[in-house]
Amino acid sequence: MGKRKQKKVGADQFDSSDADSVSSTSTAFYDLTLSQEPEIVDSQEFALEKYLDALYEKRGSTREKALMGLVSAFEGHMLDHFIESRCNTLLHQYLNSIKRGSAREICLATRALGFLAITAGNGESTHEIMEDSLPPLSRTLVSGSDAVRTSVLDCLAIVTFVGSNNWEETESTMKIIWEIIHPKSLSKAGTITKPSSAVLVGALSTWSFLLTTLTGWRVDLEMWIEMISFLCNLLEKGDRAVRIAAGEAIAVIFEIVMAGKLSSITSDLESTEGIPSKPKYFIYLLSWKEKIISLVSELSMEAGGKGIDKKCLNAQRDTFQKVWDYLKEGEHPVTSLKLSKKQGMLTTSTWTELIQLNFLKHFLGGGFLKHAQDNELLHSIFDLTPDAENGLSTSQKRVFRTCEDKERSQTLKKDRQMAQLRKGALLFSGEE
């Protein structure tokens, strides 16, 4: 393809507000392109092929527009059929954009890469997506604007969550993220830029998201102590957004330990009987519990004041009230989200499920409901029942609904006949 001649935009020229506009801009670009074609599958396929071809162009702005279109398409539709023979091509073009693109192009490419992994779901290609993505993502994460680093963190979490085959692989990504959260933990000081509040919140959220997949734990006691101590320190000194993210991470840690996933011990942390037989990290966490409860209690009741962001303060109070209820009373946070008339409600009843739901909603954005309804990966994560119309064409859906209506009419007719028979029997009985 040759070396690009365009002037590359520096990462520091890319404002975080640009990242926020990526989704809406891509939607507009995608709608504009498709509106020029007939509303049939072939036209959508044609538009997607045009976007894919444009990723080979030397002009960065052309690649950015193509990425916008692809992101919007994958956000609003289940395009598993499109990636069947193009997954590898899309993967490597996205990685090329991450390696050589502007800050804006990197943000778009990491989002597109995350959607590729989510669409591929439980397929065989997801592990390859993760393996090929980790090295360039890790390198890009070291420096750059806040928008670039938070986008890369989200992508890292998604490709690992979907593509990891075992806990060792997930733990490897979590260590990369922890080095962003706590740079002093690096063996070579100074190789990672100290995170801003926005990056720290993103890193804590992605770390907690991957922690929910925990099936075993081999971190030594020193590392365990470092993590708990640092998270508690953030509760005391971080800004509100950081406190909330750290509090959720602590809640997941306690839930996992209490669920007995870290060992064969399943007794409640409140019990002190047989402590010598418990692992050291278990005892250490128990010793920190009362201090954490005290901190959480204060944060759940923090007073407001003049000039304070009330929305953020209320979010902090609500989060830490839930954490307090869990740590002190053992009450899990329960949430519900309506998906559709046929699928009903998506309900979470643990911190693990809540963290997974919130992160996937955050990443999928406006495409969450579509993917919750049609994506098999989300069905398996949240134990959802697939919509019977999923995958049907417009004409097939029409036939399906006609059959449903006919069955419903027949059922109602039988119910009316039975009601009339019962009424007649009662009248007959009364005359007797």
C-alpha cells in the first residue's frame, strides 16, 4: 500500500469530546450512505464492502469515515453473516489503523475492533482476535490522550472477555490494566504515564469487568495486599468518579471471595472460627472489612454543598449505599431492564452481573438493546431467551406473526367456547 504522505494528527490534538461524538457521527454517516441504496440486504452488504475497501486507502480521513460507517453498522445490526469470511481482514485493517492512525482513527478502530469481537461471540475466531490485538493495544495504551487510552482500555477488556480461553489469559490482561491503575507496581519505573482521573476510572471499570470472570486466583499475598490497600486509598483520596469505580471493584472482590471461588472455603467472612485454616489473603481481607464498611458508610451519606455536582454526588451515595447493604447486610443489588415484549426483563441480582451489564451497556451504547435481543453471546451471559423472530427476513417475520395471530385467535375462541359451556352448565344446574 506504500507509506502514507498525509500529516498525522497528534494525540494531544484529539479532545475527549471527539470520542463522545464518534457514535452519533458514525450513525449519521452510515444512514446517509445507506439512504442512497434500496432498503434490501444486498445494498447493506454493498455499503459494508465499500467501507471495508476504504480501510485500504492512504488518506486518513477516508479511513476514519469508513470506520464510522462500520461502527454504526455493527452497533445497529447483528452482522455475523458479514464477518463469516471477512473477520480476519477486518481484524488486520483495524489493527493497522491502531498502529498508524491519528488519535481519532485509533478511537474509532478500537471501538470497531470491540464490536467485531462481540459480533463473533463464541466463535473460534474470537481467540485469534484477542491474541493478535493484545500487543498493539498494549503498546498504544502506554501513552496518548485520555480519549485514546480509555478507548484502548475498553477494547482490551472486550476482546479479552470474549476471546480468553482460560483464567491465565484474562489475568495477563488484568495485570496490564493494573499497571495503569497503579504505575508504581511496575518493575521499570517511569514507563507508564500517571493516569488522569478519566483514565483511572476507565482502568478500574475494565479491571472490575474482567475480575467478574474469575474462576481461580494465584496472585501472591503481597500483590493482594497492594490491590486492596490501593483501592481503599482511592476511596479516601480519589474524586467521586474514581471512588465509585474503586468501590465497585471492592464489592466484586468481596462477592467473589464470599462465593468461595478463590478456594474451597465457602464459610461467611463474618465467621472467625477456623481462621488458621483459611488462606492468608482471606484473613487479610477479613481484617480490612470493618475499615472498608466505615469508609463506605461515610461515602453513602456524604453531605452536599454549594457548587457540588449533585448528579455525581447522588451517584456516589447510591453506589455506596448498595455496597454498604452488601458488606454489612449481605443484600445483593437487584436491577431490571426491559428488553422487549417477548423477551421481557433482563434482571441482575449480583455485583458480578451488575458490573457486566453496566460495562456492556457502556460499550455497546445505543446498540445494547439490539444486541441483547439478537446476540447469542449476550444471551449466554445474561441467560436470556432468544426472540423467535431472530434471523428471519421481513417476509418470514410477517408469516410468523400471522401464524401467531391465528394461534392466538384459536386459543381465544376455545376459551370463549369453554366459558359458554361452563355458563350453560351453571344455568342448567340452577334450573334443576
